[in-house]
Amino acid sequence: MSHNSVAEDLIREINDNLILLDEKKAISKNSDDVEVANLLNYIGSLYASYGDSESELNYYKESLDMYKRLFSEDHAGIATSLNNLGLAYRSNGDSKNELKHHLEALEMYKRLYSDDHYDLATSLSNVGLAYRNNGDYENELKYQKQALEMRKRLYNCDHVEIAASLSNVGSAYGSNLDPVNELKYQLESLKMYRRLFDDDHQSVALCLSNVASSYAANDDSDNEIKYHEEALAMYKRLHKRDHPDIAISLNNLGSAYGSAGHTDKMLKFQLEALDMNKRLFDGDHPDLALSLNNVGSAFASNGEPENELKFQKEALDMYQRLYDSDHLYIATSLNNVAIAYRSNTDYQNELKYQLQALDMYRRLYTGDHHDILLSLSNVASVYSNLGDHENSSKFQSLADEMEKRLEQQN
């Protein structure tokens, strides 16, 4: 568990509510009860904040099942629970079920509300994010634009929901390889947040980071570094001690320096992020696994293949302990380990891990996906390095065919 007091407070609150849940179940004699369903939902949200995605999913499932037994017709509680379950599936890397539950929630909200509604706008945005995670960027942009338009109708002035929606639309343009509009909407979002908050604020810091990423997409590394530095400085003012936001910001700044060719600074900031994550989390945690991966990548950029492989394998081992079944993070980590073996000119192990990554991507996605496309190309490349030109040609053909299908879809 984390030594960080924020995490310790969360654990105390989780334990207190688990005791309260047992008491309420005893009072209701384990029969369905609205208060119990609400509390199950709340405990799920606490586990989400703590980063325990498996417990998050289990409590949201139990809450939804109870709501469905309590209400035979459409109900806001069911719609909200469907939405939360979609978020839990996202945390667990299950993009198919994420999209399924967000679409179910959206359809129910549409039946519940004939006019514009705040919950409906949020649901549209969540559907957009779910499409993004399924590689359908056209629908991502479509639903994020619908959410933005509805929020503009709901609020006649600056509002945090509109600012968030502007950022989401910007991200969707980024997914669709339109960096000019991506930057445009992220800057609009930042301007609105700054009008809304005179002082430092979490949303402003996050938006500064998003603007930095948009400048990166526009090949403007100077502004990328500038805005990541502003975000990091604000996070440090907001949090007076170690905090996950600071660790993530250190990582972002390291990546920005890497993009600008300053690989020594890249490694410096990635190591700072890793050290902070180790102080924040005693045991396995997704943020810590990501940080191990980033340090591995930084060592690769600095021409240290042995350390690259060491940290990428540590990241993979942690992801495999964190997730019992197929997960996008594991598939990506398998690919990273394969690349590290390539850096060490161990092509047999590169092939082994690339094939494992490809198999997992194929299980994770139904149909064509950019991750599968990239994985097919990677497998073709390693077969070429091994002198197996027949298999290299075979997998490259599969990649080329998929690329054409994906282009036709867009």
C-alpha cells in the first residue's frame, strides 16, 4: 500500500464503508435495497480513485445487478451504474465491454431525457472515449462534438464542462491526425479554464499538459517543453509533497526533452518520476509499471540496451502481476520487451515477444485495429532480421492489407 497520506486516507475510507456496507446488508437482511446499491456504487468509485481496477469492477457490477432488480424499467440509477461499469472496464483495459456499457447507458439516458441534459452530455463524451479506445477515431470525434454542442446549449457562459469538452474534441482531432485543430481546441480549453480559475487549479495544470502534447503533434518541441514545465511547476504548487500528478508531469517533461533530442534530461526526469512512484507505492501499481517502462525507453534513447531490457522486463512482470487476463498494457509491454531484445541483437527473443504481443492484440480487438497493424509490421521486421523472408513477406502483406482496410474505414 502507499505511504502517501492521500492513499492512506482512501484506504481508511474504503474500510469504513465496507464496515458500513456489512451493517446495511444486515439491516436489510441481505435483500435488495437502494441504500445498499448506492453504497456499492460509492465503494466502486473509491477503489477507482485508489487504482484497484479489479475491485472497482466487482463493486460496480454488484451495484448494477441490484439496481436492475430494484427497478424493472429505465431508471437514472441504472443508467449511471452502466456508465460507471463502462469506466471500470476501461480501467481494466477491456475496451469492448467499455463501449458496450457506455452505449447502453447512452440509450437509456436518451429514453429518460427528451431534451438536453447534463448526464446525457457526459454519456456522449464517454461513448466518444470508448470509441477512441476501440480505434474508431471517426466516431470518437463525432460523439465528442455532440457532447460539446450539448454542453454549450446547457450553459450560456464559461463552464468547466465546456472547457473539458473542448479538450476532448481537441484530443479527438489528434486521434484523426489533425494536429492543427487539435492545438486549436486545446488552446481554447486552456483559455476558458484560465478565465474560470484565477489561481492554480488541477484542471488548468492538466490542460497545460494537453496543450504541450498538441504542440508535440505540431513538431514544436520548444512550446512542448515550455507548457510541460508550466504544468509541472503548477502541480508542485498544488501538491506540497509527492503526488501521482507530479510523477506523471515529470514523465511528460522527460518525454518532451527526449523528443527535442536532449536524451540526458529525458533520463533524468524519467528517473525522478520513477523514484517518486516508488515512494508513493510500496507494491505493484499501474503508475509504477508505466514509470519502469519509461525509464527503459529513456535508457534506449541514451544507447544503454542492457538497462533498456532490464527495466522493460520489470515493467512487463509488474503488469502481468497486476492483470490476470489479457490487457492492453500487457500487450504494449510485450512489444516493448521485444524492441529491447532487438536493441540487444537477440532476434529470437524479439520474435517470441512480438508474436505474444500480436496474439494478445488480436484477442483484445475484434476486427482491424492500428495496434494490430503495427504489431504485424513488427513481426515482419523481425522475421526479416532473422533471414526468414517468406514469413516476413507474409506478415507484411497482412499489415498492408489491414492498412488499406483501415484507410477505407476512415
